[in-house]
Amino acid sequence: MKQKELSELTDQELIEETKKIKPSPIVDAFFIGFLVGIIIYSVVVNSWGLLTLIPLFLIYGLLKKSKRYEALKKELKERNLK
């Protein structure tokens, strides 16, 4: 979600969006580690392939989620909501 889109949200929508995507660092770290293990196994056994690319996209999605959450927190702070 871009900064312009965040500024267009109402206060209530912004709070709800923040609650929906609140990260859980332990679970995210577990999944990232698991996916990195799959990538390493795939490279050792088969070289590069589809089994390697799927975890890379999933890791990217998990990392992007945390950046989006930080942008939402920043917007909440600017509006003095939390």
C-alpha cells in the first residue's frame, strides 16, 4: 500500500488495517528459515528450478508485509491515533 493510499484511509479503516496485518516476528522468522532451508536443499539436490523460485517469492511477500506494517504505524503516529 503506497503512502498516498494510506493518507486516503479514514482513521477507523487505518486502525483495522493495522490490526489485520500485525506481524508475529517468531512465526515469520520460522517460515523464512524454513523456506531458506527448502532453497538450500533444492540447490544442493536439483540446482535451480521451480522448487527454488516459489520460496523466494514467499520470502519476498513476508518481508514486504513488515514494510507495509511499518508504513501503517507511521501514518497512525502522524495522525496521533496510537
